Amino acid sequence: MNVIITGASKGIGKAIAEIFAANGHNLLLCSRGETALYKTMEELVTRFPSVSIKAKPFDLSIKEEAVAFGKWCLSVAVPDIVVNNAGLFEPGSVYNEPEGVLESQIATNLYSAYHVTRAVLPPMIQQKRGHIFNICSIASLHAYSNGGAYSISKFAMYGFSKNLREEMKPYGIKVTAVHPGAVMTDSWGNYDNSSKRIMEADDIAKMVFAASQLSVQACVEDIVIRPLLGDI
Ligand SMILES: NC(=O)c1ccc[n+]([C@@H]2O[C@H](COP(=O)([O-])OP(=O)(O)OC[C@H]3O[C@@H](n4cnc5c(N)ncnc54)[C@H](OP(=O)(O)O)[C@@H]3O)[C@@H](O)[C@H]2O)c1
């Protein structure tokens, strides 16, 4: 199977790339930063030489680049699985976050997925099969302090995902919204996770992979996964 993963150079996206490659799937990857992306690609090619792994840098917050990434993917293969993972966390509050944060958060966390998905869907619809994963967040489900524009963008991402789920039923395409709580990635900066308070990227990857393995007639609609001790 061919798997598109956005924001795959590190964090949750990279963990998802690893588990699909380890299970014999071909990968199409992107992120903005070329150096980290190609380093990840080379690492995966070395570890999993039997699968095809291609990567190209795009800034998916720019509509033209998101569409170009989709077209580049289609020039290689029609995807079976699309993981809309690219995203950034800008902490803040609606009442005093800097001007423009809402626009940039929506562009990165929502429009990226919207435009990539629209670019690759037509041949998937023709094939009448496929699976789209949208990496939302606990911040898609309820408000929390310091959520601000990020939480708004993630609520919108969930709205996108729920609408797509309904639309894709007749075409045999599954849509899954993934809602992780805190996961130890660069988003958490220098957070000391030595007490294992927050989750590992691999926890999310294992759930995504498991949801991709069900019978053709089963669709996991939502994956909600939190640290054992709850949100922080
Ligand atoms: N970590 C958490 O606690 C947590 C919890 C809930 C949900 N999430 C969600 O999970 C997803 C992954 O987060 P993460 O924690 O793994 O973050 P991360 O470690 O910072 O990785 C983010 C990835 O997205 C890429 N990216 C960012 N902006 C992009 C853009 N405009 N175009 C293309 N690629 C872009 C980054 O590479 P470049 O910077 O080089 O572009 C990187 O590969 C995000 O959607 C995030 O909101 C994370």
C-alpha cells in the first residue's frame, strides 16, 4: 500500500512513517525543512530497504504548495492511506495572542489537510477505497487554557474530518479523526518527561496503524488517547 504522511520529518509523523514502513508499506513524505526530512528519509531507507520511500519538502500552509504536494504524490502513486499530520502548536489566548496567529494556525493546521486531501481524493474515489487519518487533538474536543488559536484550528480540523467522513461513505473511503493528548515531541520543547507523564509518539503511531488494519467494512471514526494520568 502507498501511504502519504505530512509533517513526517519528526515527532508523531515520523513515528507513523516508521510503523508503516516496518510493515511493508511505501511512503510519500513531506515537511518544510529539507535537511530533517531527507535525514528521516535516509534513516528509513536504511532500516527498511524493501519499501519505496520518497520525500519532498513543501510548506503545506501555502495552498499552492499543498496542492503541488498532492500532485507530486499522485505522480508517484495513488495513495491508499493519507495521514494529515502536519501541524504546529502556538500557545496563546484569544484575547491577547499576537495579530495573525489565528490565520497562520488555521493555514498550517487546517488548510494544509484540506488542500492535500482535495488534491489526492479524485483517484481514490475512482478506486473506491482508501483511508484518511486527520491528526486532530484533545484541543479539538474541549477548550483549555492557553489553547487560543491552536484550539480553534483543531476544532476546525475535527469539523473537516467529520464532514469528510460522511461524504466518503459511498466511496468506500474511511476517515478517522485522531485526538492525542500530550505526546513527547519537539512541540513540548525541553519538557522533562523522565517520569513518563506524557505519551510517546509511537503510542499514536500504533493506534493509527491498528485502525488501518480492520476489515473493509469497519471504520474507526475517532481515536481519543490521553496520558494515563490525564491531560496536563
Ligand atoms: N505533541 C503533542 O502533544 C500533540 C498533541 C495533540 C496533537 N498533536 C498534533 O500532532 C501533529 C504532529 O505534532 P508533533 O507534536 O509531532 O509536532 P512536531 O514534532 O513539531 O512535528 C511537526 C511536523 O510537521 C511539520 N510541519 C510543520 N508545519 C508544516 C508546514 N507548514 N508544512 C509542512 N510540514 C509542516 C514539521 O516539519 P517542519 O517544521 O520542517 O515543517 C514536522 O515534521 C500536529 O498536527 C499536532 O498539532 C500533537
